Amino acid sequence: MAQDQGRLLPPVEYWYEDQPRGDAPPREVPSANGNLRHIDANYLELSRTEVLIRGMGILGGCFALGIFAYGLFPSSWSHWTVWDIALSIASVGVVALALFCVRLDIAVPSDTPVRFNRARGKIYIYEHTWKANPFVRWPHSIKVFDWADTHAEITRQAGRSVRYALFLSRCKPGTLEVVDRIQLGGQSIDEAQMRRMWDYCRVYMEHGPANLPPQTPRLDDVDFRRSLFFFMPFLDPSAEGAACRQRMHLIEWLASLALLPMFWLLLPLGLMRYLALRLAPRPQWPAELDAQSRGAPTAAA
């Protein structure tokens, strides 16, 4: 990278790389990375199911409830210590944490898709806002970005493993001052996947679907096998797993093999993901915005 911070103000947290705009040629073969939901001459719809890691909330909530049960029922009621009292009081907060974790998994819609409407030059984002308080209503809304004022950035977070994400920023017209941001893609160990995803959106908006390589829309069902192997897809014995292994690059193979010792945790986490997606509501677009985001403007408009 030639620069050490992004051009947008304020910069996105964990900024890694600004993305090109307009007619800049794709850097590789554009790809929706398996997130394609729909594409035609009017609009492109991408899934954001994988932005939120499902299953961790239910698993964490069960763990928190276990701590609560331990604090509520000490081994001896007749010999309470200060520790027992403090743990019992703290367990109330643990219950709230457990409810938050579980609700994050099952209250947020199973997908929060993004529609790129080429005919209107706009981006429609199905957004669900979660709150720290698990006892209040968590609203959803539809955000609308103008394509001409939208910029893209890639972020990089390093911990036990490096993860890349793709963010879209809506700026004030003619400026680089950010008004709003949304995450379009993430949880990738390879930044090239995020570049290909942005190039896919860019080529579609600038030139239309005829200039994109054909890709099969993702299956919209909640499948047990697919969920079970979600965190370790290279172990999937099905044809989908075989196709996944064929697409994997060296970096992905090395990262996947490093996860093998964690299979005892990742497979139960996949099971919790299946449960979370089964319980989560489906996205419901308001009728007017649903029609608008799918169609072209009329002659009168």
C-alpha cells in the first residue's frame, strides 16, 4: 500500500485499503464470493448473511446461563460466603448478557441484503440495528445510498487470525466527508476476495450484468449440513464441499488446516448456527421500497 490511512474522513476503523471507483479495470475476475442472491438489468442483490457469525450468541448464552445457575444455587445454602452472595448478585447481569447473546442470534433477520439498483443509480440496504439492551425493541430500516457518492474501503483486523472486511461509505456530494457506513462483506482471510466483491458491484453498476462472469445465485434455504460445516467447509463431504476445496487457494488451505484442532468446537458452533437461522425472522422489505429497489424509474419520474 502506498498510503498509511484512507482518503475518507473520518477513516473507517481498522482501515487497510481504499478501493477504486468508476471505470477502473477490475484487478482480477470479479466475483460475488457466493453471496449473489439475484441479478438482472435493473438490480443486483447480495447477501450479508455471513457478516454476522451466527451460533456464537446461542452458545455464549448457554454458557452464561450455566454461570447464572451456579451463582443462584451454591453448594450449601446454610454456609453462604461473601463470594456466594457476590456471585449471586452478579448472576443477574449474566442473565442479561445471556439474553443479549441469544437475541443477537435469533432476532436479527436471517439475512440483511443489499440491492444495487443500476437503473436508478442507488443502493438499498436492509439494515437491522441491535442494541446493548436486550429488553428493548431492535428496529430495522432501509438505507439508501447514491451510487455516485459511494466509496469502498477494506479493513484488516489481526488477532489469532487475520480477517478482512469490505465497507461502503456514503459521502456528502462532491466531498470525501462520510455521512454513513455499512459493512458489505467480511470474515475473509484473503483481502483479494473483498477486492473481487467490490469489482463485481462496480462492473455491474458501470456496465451491467452482461460484463460479469456467470455465477449461480446462492441457495436461500437453511440447510443442516451446510450450517454444520459452515466454519469448516473443506470438511463437507457433499458436492458443495468438493467445489469449495477446488476453489481454495494456498492461504485458505493453510488457515483451514490450522483450524483442524478446533473441530470439536466448530462443529457444535455450526449446529448452533443452524438453530439460530431456523429461529431468525426472514427480511421483510416495506412494499413501496421493495418495488422501488427492484425496478426502474418510470418515464414520468
